[in-house]
Amino acid sequence: MNKIIIFTNESELFSLAPDTPLFWEGKEKILGLRGNVLSDYTEEDSIFIVDDTITPTDFRNFYGKLFPNNKIFILYHQKGGAFDKKSVFEDIEENKIKKGSHVGNAEYQVFLHKVIDILVRENVLKDEWNPIEYSYTQLQVQEIISAIFKDEADAKLNEAISYLYAKFKQIYETEKSEKEKKDAFKALAEERDELLNELINNQK
């Protein structure tokens, strides 16, 4: 299953959407988001809000319970330079981690907008913004992840396209015989498929 962990705190998140806030009902440093309600988490949750004052040890213990059976993406912020990324994210794949910002229309705003959009779209919310619990589907969780990690995915795709084009040009200009070109293009096609499969799998 896909899961996403958001490092933040109540005041920072509230300031982004004071009219449509998440309802902070849990008291622990790790909460699960169900609808617009944050409750003490269970491992069945797919969206987690983690207090950015959590210790590296407590976070790694939590992450270790989730990791074996799930693909986990993480959004964090620097917290004025006080966030110890190296200790907290030790041994976690870099391509599953993104540094975001609470300022402006950045990653944390994207996250909140996606949550609100899904709840409105699914007709979970009626006329007023009240606490309501709702279990996000895997498609919806992936929608949130893709929106947050979109820039990285686009950059990696463009990098792969540029690399493949350069290799294609090199083969065309340097290989002499038709057989050499055919063999080189076949090898390049296999490399292309591997690169694209890797990009797709990283976003699943």
C-alpha cells in the first residue's frame, strides 16, 4: 500500500487554512488523517501527520513498523533549520522524501487543497466544514502523493528523455555499419524500458 507521512505541527497547518482546518483530536506525536479529523493513528491509516518535534528514535520505530509492507512517501520542512534530516531519515530512500514549505502555494498548501478537493468531490462534506471521518482509498492517497511529488517526477522524466536522446544521437553519429547501429539501438530500447519502468514504479 502507498502511505504518506507529513511532518508539521498544529499551528503551522492551521495557519494555511484557518477556515477549513483539520480537526486535531488526537494527542500523540503521530496521528492518522481520516477525512478532516486527526486521531491517534493505527497502522491501517494511509495518511499520517507527524509532529516535527518527534525524536529520531521514535520516528524510526514508527517507520520500521510500516515499512516492510508499504511504499512510504515523506514530506518535511526545515523548521527554521532545526530539523535533523540526517538522523530522522537515516537509511530511507531519497526519492521518497521531499522538503516542502508552509509558505505560499507550496507543498503543504497542495496537500491541504488535495484533501479538501477529495472530500468535496466525494460529497463527504455538505454545506459546513465540520469534523467528519472518512477512509481514503489508495487511488486518493496516490493522487495526494503525485500532487506533492509532481516536480520531482517531471524532472526525472525530462532527465531520462534527455539522456536517451543523447545516446540515440551518439549511436547514429558514431556507429558505422548497419548491424552495429541495429544492435546499439536494440540495447538502447532495453535501457529505455528499464528507465521508464523505474520511473513508473517509483510513483506507484
